[in-house]
Amino acid sequence: LVLSLLATSSLASITVDIDKTSGSYQVLVDNHVWFRSDSTSYTTNSVVKSTANGTLPLEKTYTGSGGDSMGPFNSTTIEYDGGMFVTEFREYGHAVVFEQRFPMGVKGSCSEPSDVMKVRDDVSTSFPSMGLPSAGDPGRALLQYSSDMTGAGYKYSNFSSDADIRTGVTGFGPMCVYAQNGGSAVIISPYSEFMAASAARLPSGGVSFGVQGSFTEIPAGYSMSFIMSLTQPGLVNQAFEEWGDKLLQKYGKKRENTYNDYALKYLGYSTDNGAFYYYQTEDGTPGKKGPPFDGKSYEETLIDVKTYADSENIPYKYILLDSWWYYQGVGSGVTNWVSRPDVFPHGNDYVRNKTGWLIQGHNRFWAIDNVYATQNGGSYEFVVEKKGDQSSYDNYAWPMEQRFWDDLIYNSTKWGLIMYEQDWLDVEYDRVVYLNTNITSGRTWLMQMGTACERNDVTIQYCMSHCRHMLQSVEIPAVTNARASGDYHPGQDQWKPLGTTGIFAHAIGIAPTKDNFWSKPGVKNGTSYHDFTTVQEPYNRLQSIVSTLSKGPVAPSDKIGESDASLIMKSCTKDGRLLQGDKPAMTLQLIHNRRVYDKDSDSEIWEAKTKLSDMDFAVVMGAMLQEDLSVSISNDLMLTGKYVMYEANDTRKVIQSDTIEFKACKKYDFQVYSLSPVLPNGYALLGEPSKWVPVSRARFSNLEYGTESSNAFVSVIAEGMEGEKIDVAFLAPKSMTPSVVSCVIPRGSKVTVSMSNTGGQCTPL
């Protein structure tokens, strides 16, 4: 007997057929089977009970209905093992939620209690589970986010038995299964208890989703859920955004609130790994990584950076202080998160006051000899795992109290902290045994941190995050951005993942962060790096545009006297306001498909859009293209109507076409096209050709036009710093030559810039 939870509809739907006798099931998309179940199981008293071997028989099945943040649903609930383990299917038409519940709790939920870390990458429960289609089935593709830095270890493949599906604590991340013909796409991910949820490969080759295998006990009333979210048509970027909508709506987080973050609005300066002044100060010995610092102090160095930036009219508004500024102890963990006197002799607040910069403060994992733990004479409860006390301990500590985070963040706001960067998230989770044995501790850790920051108007940047950390951020409004690629080092390719990791980040309300960059090419001697005699950034323009298009922080990290101010200013206004699109730049579906079916892992084509008065503008970048590629404005960019465009290297040459014709290229000769819609009266707003994003809502608003032939015009309101000179380009009807209107921003910061058959005009507001 088979239960069909939803009636067939003419609309796209994802449904579940459940065998009422065995509990097996299959997931159908528009009545076509996409996923077939494997075994259902859970572990109790360190013994695995499974439907695969008959040790977990189905005992009771019942149906129901209800509604929640995703809308109305029909449900089927199955009880196993005297009600100790309960599974539920909730079907919404556009999604299915699979929930596993533990009404009475579970003792001995780890199958290896004597060595829990041995089964850390397994799961102790399995629901849902799925077998994989045969290797010869070419019908569907897979994009799965995996590993650190917002899933920057993502993988593409055919969705089949030989697919490289990543599982375990580090490997498991959201996966998109999509039809080759673009018909449908399904996102599979955890839907709750993100820090404890995991996946593992089954002996049959399938995949099971459930509780991370190292947790030793599950409390009564605990539940965990996973989601399959359907999108039609099956475009990867759209599928992730719609999936993200469901998560954000459930947990009450809003994407628009992310960009209220000061550091996401304004230009910053960075001292992160890759920066010129990373563990090195002005006049320090080249190739020597402090401390001690044998040049100037960091206090003197950063004040000199500010003086130089002012001389070049570079409007840095905040600074990222990396891990060189605070006290470190056993294993390089943090002992005291305050500045050392050899770094800032007069304190962080002195540097803030002298420079006017607000502060993004880096932090890492806690040392066992930290000053905060009661075990060391401090005032706060910590888990302290000293190496040798147990075989799996490795000298890490972990704070247990909300009070600790409240005090730490509040005290830090006094010296200018506006963003708390939690780095080494992977190491802390992977090495603290307590976090891997207590099922609620991982969520508690991040929620306490987020609560303290929200209470003190401080935002959070995640770094070195597993996918589970990123998913957990949907419950934490204070988390606004996260590193979405590896550490920067001049001349290397850590920028490449951003077009793809940005899809995941944007979906869950996070701004993806590229990291810092050097703005000027040529060898810059004097760093602390091992290659200090040769290190340089030959692709400075590429680094600059990627930072800008990411819609994350833009933070150069130049040596004093070695900034390309004109390049830096392509990202922002005179007062440092970042000029970016509405969303992070994202990899085109064309490239997603090439990575699967053409095995093209090099080519990058990204798109960032701006919607201004219901008109769509776009910036499209191509780099490292293996061959000439044609991008359809209607099919690939999903833009309607007539468009004109120009390439960033020749802004006076405007063309009108239905396609963008990219030439094969590498990194130095990347191409950037700016696209503008042709308005009904024939005019087009081209924006500021000197900027990477010529039309940004941080600059422009209220696009208007008149259609009467005798009074045809186009106008837009521009905003900026008083006295700032801006050049705004328009295209007149039947012309392919831009007309530029130059305006000076008046007192009040706004001006209407217009173009008509009588010429251009600036009208102060």
C-alpha cells in the first residue's frame, strides 16, 4: 500500500510515495522518481538498529496536516522502536521536510563510545537516505558545497553512483541536484540543528543524513530536520536563492539587514594574512615574522598608513586587526583578547582616535592557559582539554557561559570594535572534543557569541567555517559576512571560488568576503613572507574588481607609498561608500553546465545586477576563459528588452547586441561588460564608467524618463559627499556615443542629473 501525500497538480511539485508496510519511500519531481530511499536507522546503547537488517521494524504510521512558515503541508509520521525514534515527512508541494524526533531521548547514541572521534564522520541516525542512480545515467548534475570558507571546496559531477558526494563534518554541505535540460533543481540540506547534522555514505553506496556520529547522548524532545527544496526552471542560482528564502523565513533573518553593516558599506584597510603589514611593521626586517617587531610599533605603522592614505585621498573607514595584536599562549591559542603594549603602547582606543578608523577585531580559538577560565583563576566557566588528560585532548579550551561573551564584546566596544571576526572556526570545532560529544554545544557556542554581538551592535565575520557553521548563521542576525575563499597571497588565485561560493552565501543572507589585496603591481620588499624578495601582485585589477563584485568588504592592504589610488577608487565614492550590485556576483548557469559536462574547471563568467526603478542593470565579468564564449542576454542573463553595453577597457565604445561575445582570455586580460537597458524613449543610463559597478543603488536612485518626442528626457538622482565631482554617462536615442554630464555634489549630498535633446543638466536637491 502506497500513500501519496499530495494530489497531482499542473504546477511543479515534489512529492513523496511511502510504503506503509516497510517505511521505504521515493521522492518524485513532477511524477518522475528522482530519489529512492535506502535504510532508516538510529543508534541506541551503542547498537545500530536499521530497517536494512530488520532490527528497526515500523510500528505505527499516521497522517496529518498543518502549516508553518513555508505554508500548508500534509504529513506522514512513522514510529519505530516503541516510539523511541520517530520520523515525519512534511510535504509542501515546493519542498519536503524530513524530520527525525527522539521523544524520550537516547542513551548511547555513539556506536564507538570508547573512541568517539573515530566515528565523527559517520552518522548515528539515518533519515532521510537515498540511493544513487547508475553511473551511466547522464540526466542530472550535482553541485555540492564542501569544506571550509563557505564551501569553497565545492564539487561538480554527474549525479550518479560514482559521484564524489562529500560527507562527514568537513565534507558535508548543501547540494543541488539539477536536470541537464534545466527543467528542475532540488537543494538538499539540513533544515534545523545545523551544527549537529551530518551525512555519511552507506555500504550500498547511497547517502544517509542524520546526527553526527560522535555525539554520545540525545536529549528527550530533541529533533533534527532536512529539506529538499524544488525550483523550476532548474537554474542553480535561483534554486539556492529560493532554498535560502525558506531557511531565512523560518528563522527570521533578512538579507537586507546584512548590508546595514558599516564594514559592508565602506572601504576598509586590512592587515590579514596576505597584507603587507601582516605580522610585520614599518621598517621591520624583511622576511622576519614578529613578534618581536624590530621596526616601528604597529601603533606608529598604522598611524602612518592613515597619513599616507589621506595624502592620496583614499577614504579608509575602518581597519581589520589580525591576530598579531592580542596575547597568545599554549598552542598559539588566545590567552587574553586585549592589545599588547609592544603592539599598541597606548591601546586600541588610541589608534582608533588618531586614525578615526573603527575596528574589525580578529580572534581565534582559546588557549588552555587563558585568563578567563575559572581553572586559571578567571571568572568564567570553560571546558579545558589539556593534552594528556585524555587521549583525544589536544590543548584547546571552550567558553560555556553567555556572560563571558557579553562581557568580552561589551568591553571591546569601548576601544572601537564594530565587527568581531571569529577565525579558526574549523579548528575549534574539529579539535574540541566536548563540541563533538555534546549534541547541543556547537549551536550553543555560536548562538551565545551572536547574542552578545547583537546586544552590543557588533557584527560578526566568520572565517575558516565549515558549511555547518554557515548554515547555523541563519539563526544569528549578527553574522553578516564570511570569508568565501582561502587566504590571500599576492599573485595567487584565491579569488576564483567567489563567483560560486557567493551563491551559497547570498542564499543564507551572508556577504561573501574575498580577503585583502595589493592595489599596485611590482615587487614590494619588506614583508614577513618567505618570498619577500619576489612577492608581487600582477593581477591587481582583477583582485580589485572581484572584491567589489563580491558585495562583501573591500579592504586593500598596501605598503605605505605603494597604493594605486585610482584603482581603489573604482570601488567607491569619494567618502568611501562602496559601489556594488544588489547581490554578489554569481557564476552563470552556462559555466555551471560547462563544469559538469565539458569538464571546464577554469573558465569564470560572473554576473552582478542592480535594479533601479524596476530597470535591471548588469556587470558581467569573464576571466580564464578556455575559448571564446557567447553569453545570451535573454537566456543566460535572464534580461528582457533591448540592452546596450560597453567594456571596461573602452568605455567610449558602446554597442547594442543580443549577446556578449567573450574572447578566450587569462587573468591579465579579463573582460568586464556593463549593460544598461534602453528605455522606452530610446535613452539609456550608462552610469559612472570610471567605476567597476557604473550603476549602483549606493549612488543612484529615482530613474525617470519622459516619452513625449518634444520633451524626451532621462534623469536620475545621484548621492555622494559634498564637493565630490561625478561624471554620469547617458546614451541618446539613435546614438552610440556616450554623452557625459559632470556634476559636483552640492550641500545636502544629492543632485538630479538629467539628459535631454537640449543637453545635460545638474539640479541640486
